Amino acid sequence: MRVHPGSVNFAPLLAELRKRPSQIAAALDGASLAFCSGSRALLGAWLNLFQEVGSVNLVGAVTTADEALCLVQQQRPYLLVCTDRLEEGDAVNLVERVKRDHPGTHTLLLVSEERRLQPLRRALAAECDGICLDSRVGQGTLLAAVQSIRAGGRYIDRSLNTLIRQLAGGGSARTEPLLSTRERQVLEGLQMGLTNREIASQLFLSVETVRSHVRSLLQKLGARGRGHAAVIGLHRGLID
């Protein structure tokens, strides 16, 4: 077995899964799930724990990027949970290919703190549905991420906000678009995966007013769609 060099402490992940498998299963509500990780011990723990729950539609667990792509092509899981260290292949490239070729599959990337920031830029650009620090999964972020994704939103670990903003700045001056308070509130709604009607109800606005704000946001941010606008907002630190 060829393993990615470097040691990774997966204890927080295992502790979290032992404590919350039934809650995660409830959040998935029957949606299919697949795993990809360079740690066979972690995959074994995932399989055992979720098989014990019984209500999780677990379609596979693999250790390489190529195997994960084949699994997604054949099984079309709702969610692919992937660690940033694999036995073979690049995890962020895997996310990029899944989001490009299989948009019906959502992706959740678990990253280690010592990794370079550049993969975060690529994962965000690929519109990865969730990014968590593996060291914080034991604090409930895995469950929170699954709940957010299942609700139609995106989940970015709060502790990554500063790193993402540093990466977005790239060490050079950037002129950010001037957003009104309402536009920022609407952008937050987009990040949460809300519809125009839901945003309108939340902000006590008309649906047409929300549509107008969305059009303005897409133009100001140079976004190709609602999801892309939310990613740009997170990337540039315009919203949390």
C-alpha cells in the first residue's frame, strides 16, 4: 500500500464520528454518501460507524482520486467527503473534476492546517460545497457542514476566513466592489442557498427588489451565477 507521505492526526475525525453518526445520518435524510481518504484506518472507521447506524446510504469508500472518480461516475452519490491527503492523486483536482463533470454530486473537503493556502483558492474556485479543517471536526464542524450542504448552502470553516482573505489579497492591493448593506445581506442569503422569495421574506423586501439586488451583485462581482457570487464573496472576505 502506497501512502501519502507525512503523518496526519485523524483522532478528531474518529471522535466526532463516534459521537454523532446518527445526527449526520439524520442530516443526510437518506441521501447517498461516499468517502475518499488516504487513511485506510479512517475509512474503516467510517464504514463501521455508518453501517451501525443503518440509515445511511453509503455507496463506497476509496483511497485514490481515480477510484473516487469511478465511484462518482457509477454511483452518483449526493455527497463526496474527501480528505486532502490521498494514497494517489490530488484531492483538490478531484473536487474540481467532480464539480465540473458531475454537478449533482456535492463535495466536502477536509484539509489539514499545515497545508499550503493555494489549494484553498482552487477549491473555492471550483465551488466546493464545504471546506473544514480536520483538526476542528471534533468540535462539530462535520455535522454543521453536512447540515449546511443538505440545506442547499455552502460551509466554510470560520477558522479559515482569515487565511482565505490573505490568499484573496495575494499580497497586493485590491479594489473591492462597493456593496450596499442590502446587497451584502442578499449575498449572505445566496451563500446560504436561499431562493429570492426566501431572502425577500427574511429581509422584508419584495421579490423584485431582491432580484434587482442579485443582478447588481452579479455585475459588481463579475460572477457567472448565484453560487459563483457567494464563492467570490467568501473568497474576498465580503461575507463570513
